[in-house]
Amino acid sequence: MVENKELLNRLLTAFAIESEERIKHMKSLLLELEKTSAFEKQADIIETLYREVHSIKGASRTVDKNEIGIVCEAAEKTINRLKRGELTYSPELFDSLNKAVDVIENIILTPHEVLPGNISELIERLALL
């Protein structure tokens, strides 16, 4: 937890800028994954997607954005299940992962508009895949 408000504000600004790029990348990765049927290519995309989610999770906790960390952790678990072959590609999977990215983006852009219930519903949705 960062104590100095000025430092926290600078970190939040840097976090938002970095996260914006990561979110764009995650959206493009999910779109590419949905269109790709080659197993090796899918594995590479999934690994890159996992790293992006993991990076945002770590950075979010540094700037006291724990709700983002919670969503990222749920997405990581889902991606890990996909990596292990426990999940198959489906419209529900892509919808849920895209929703996770949208929620992360929404928390960053409009932190006061995301309700905790939305996060709980998303985490439950990802767990039920």
C-alpha cells in the first residue's frame, strides 16, 4: 500500500497508461485466439494472454486497486484451466474472458461506476466454465 498521496497519484497515472496498452493487447489476443485453430498458435496466445493478465494483477495491487487484482486472479485461473486442457474453446469462454477484460478496463477508466456485485458475478461466471 502506498502512503504518500502524490506518489500514489503518479503511480495511478502510470498504471492507467500501461494498463491501457495491456488491455488493447489482451483484446486483440482474445480475438486472435477465437479465430485460430492451430494448437501451437493457440498455446502461444494463451501464454501471452496469461502474462498480460498477471502483469496487470501485480501492478494493480501496487496501486491499491485490489478489485482489479481479484478479477485478474479469476481470469488467470480460467486461463490456467484452458492451458491444462480442462476447458474447451466455446462462445461462453470467450464471452467471459472478454467480459473480464472489459471489467478491468471499466474499473481503471471509471472506478466509481463498477459495483462489487458485477465483480462477484463475473468471478462466479469464470469459475463455472
